[in-house]
Amino acid sequence: MNRPTGPIVSEGEQIARETERWERETRQPSLAGKTERREEFVTQALKWPIKPLYTPADLEEAGFDYSADLGFPGEYPFTRSTRPNGHRTLVPFGQVVRTSRLLHRSTQRLYTPRSATSSCLR
């Protein structure tokens, strides 16, 4: 049986420690001697600041409710798709080939140059 050897910490504390570690060991060394493209990144419309990393703690802080705010595919608020199986749709093999041929023929007609006389005769 696996037993924790150190003190038991909450998930929030563990995420906060890992975020600090990531900032110190991963992000800062990658920026050493370089500057960010911008001093501060913000959203386009409302100019809200954008953090370099988001964690579950940010969701809790915002009052995120999985069922109400994200939901499941095929159910309100439709953030994951209007279809229960996501965006995947299975098409029988014959229809795929038929559709491919139809698209190929239609694009071929669009991009095949015609002479001026042939278009006047139609």
C-alpha cells in the first residue's frame, strides 16, 4: 500500500507550489536574456489581463461550475458541440467516395479555363 511520506497538503496548495516551481524552473530560464513580445497581454475586446498559466485554482476563483459553464457535448450551453458525439460524424464508405468525386469534379470545373467562344455558345 502506498502511504504518503510527507505532510498531507491540499490540492490547491500543491497546485500553487507547482505553479511557483514552473515559473522558477521552466518559464524564467526560457525568458533569460529575452523579453516578452509585449509587457502585458490582454484580451482584445475588454482588455482583461492574460496570465501566462491558468490552473484549476483560477477556475475556482472565477466561480466556475462545470455543469452550468461547460456542460457536456450535445447539451446546453453547447460549448463542446451541438452533437452528443462531439464533432465526429461517421459516414458510410460509399458516401465518402461519392462526395469526394463530386467535390473533385466541381472544383475541376471551376478552375478549368474555358475559351471565350465556348462560353458564348452555351
